[in-house]
Amino acid sequence: MELLTINKEMPHFLAFNLHEPFVLINELKKIVKDLKQKNPNLNNYRLMDVGFTANKKDISQMRLYFIKKSL
């Protein structure tokens, strides 16, 4: 099993709407789609989990955890 973690800056729009599940899911779909377009190797992976970390600065981070698809 291969795991991959991508650290990404959380968009400000998403940071203010974390309490809205519908907005959160739609934004995550857009982010993953954009990442897969930029890096075609990610097409072999699927999103497994998302973690949100509070940064001491004004910018929050999110971690996208991917797992390799089985054949």
C-alpha cells in the first residue's frame, strides 16, 4: 500500500466555510481535480483523508492524504 501526503495552503474562502459540509466537499473536489490535472501521476491515487492544521500565522494549511488505487 502506497500513501502520499500533499501539504497545501488552505484557500481563504474554504477557511471561513469549514462549518458548511457542502461547500467543503465541493472545494475539495476542485482542489483534487486541479492537482490531478497538474500531476497526471496522481490519477493512480485516490483521496483517502484530509487534515487541517492551524498555522500560527494568518495562513492555515491542509494535508491531503492519498492512497494508491489497487489494480
